[in-house]
Amino acid sequence: MAKIIDGKALAAQVKARCAAGAQGLARRPGLAVILVGDDPASRVYVSGKERDCAECGFLSFEHKLPADTTERELLTLIDRLNGDGAVDGILVQLPLPAHLNEEKVLNAISPDKDVDCFHPVNVGKMVTGQPVFLPCTPAGVMEMLRAYEIPVAGRHCVVLGRSNIVGKPMATLLLAQSGTVTICHSKTPDLAEFTRQADILVSAVGRTGLVTADMVKEGAVVIDVAMNRNAEGKLCGDVDFAAVEKKASYITPVPGGVGPMTRAMLMENLLTAAKHHQGQ
């Protein structure tokens, strides 16, 4: 029976560490959150990030814009926040309404305020092993592995999903810790052939019930990044938790696993940015 990795408890520790780390700063770290439109899920995420800031003693500045905001208006706001000395991090809540160019918007954020680590400059630094910030979800997974003393070096790590937000950076961070990494995706034939080889399996696809017990080898570490809704409307991940739990050595639950860690690592990035801006 797998040991459950408690993301909620670990996230509380990370946030306590962030709060302590900000004590000596001349001013409190500040996060500007931009929300365009009224997507209910996005609203929940933004409220969560504001609560995290409050818990760490950080400031949050919310900029709620109507769904019909023009690209020029949004870019003008980002430009103003780039120059605002009270703002250490800028976060644009995704997805954006269809008429806005996501890539253009994210690239407009100054790399030293890009606490999501989406800017090509920060992605490039991560890939070449000189990161300022790390992408929040993959960094949260690495923190879990570290906290539970799960070794990565020399182990076969299989990542399901190739998104810029999770899959690709996850593979990069595992590789940086000397894992042997395989990335699988929608065009991978016979997915189970790869997943059964995994010492560490990270699933970030967004398909309920994708990973079944017969796809997991005995004693594997299973990290479920996905946030889906099942037929009953209940939150769940990609992994058949009840069945896989019996075979894995460690497993993350959904909810209460990777999700809280993603938000906690955002606070860590914000603290890093604030220290940098204050010359520390």
C-alpha cells in the first residue's frame, strides 16, 4: 500500500518558510494578479493565490478586467506593472479570452517579474541550468520528491504530457537531477509499455482514469498532476487512485497533492523576485 504524499501539509511548510524569509526585507513582496473575464475556475484560482499571499504576509494587487478588454489595454497595464516598484511578480491568469494572444501577453511580462516562469528567457535559463525562477507545478513536484527523500538520480522517470506549463519543464527538472527521462504524449503508441518501466511516473494529461493499475509497476512513485472532474462532478486526477495505491510505493492524491504545492512554489518565486529587486 502506497504512502500518500501530503501536498497540503508540505505546502504549509513552504509558505511558513516564505513568510520567515521575507522578515528581513525593507518592504513586503507584492504580487499583481490580472484576471480577464469571469471564468469561474479562474476566479477560484485567483482567490487562492490571494489567500496564499496573505498567509505569507505578502501583498496582492488584483486587476480584474472585463472579457472584452483589448490586447492594447492589457499590454499597457502589464507595461505599467513592469515599472511599478511595489510589484515583484506579475501573474496573468490563464486561459485568456480567445481574442487575446496568450504568447504575446506572457512575453510582455518583464522576465524578472515572471513568477510563473513562462517567459522564454526564464525557460531558457531553466533548460541551461541557471534558473532564477522555476515553473510552479514541476517545482512543486520536485519539492515533494525532495521532502519525502525519493531519489531521482539514475531512476527511469516517465512524464505523461508535453505542455509548456508542466510536461516539458517537468522532464527538464527531472533530467537536472540525473533522472533518465521519457516523455509520452497523445501520439505515443502503447503508452502502457512505457509507464510500466517507470520508477517515477508523472501524469499531466487531464484525462480521468488514464493510468490504471496494470500500467504501473510494483513499487513505483506515482505523481498525479491533473485536475479533472469525474462523471459525478468530483475532483480527480489522471490516475485510478484506489487501484494504483495498492501497487505504488508513494502516490499523490487529487485534491490535496500537487495543487497546493503549485501555489506554494509561486510564493517561493515571489520571495526570490522581491529579494532580487531589493538587492538581497
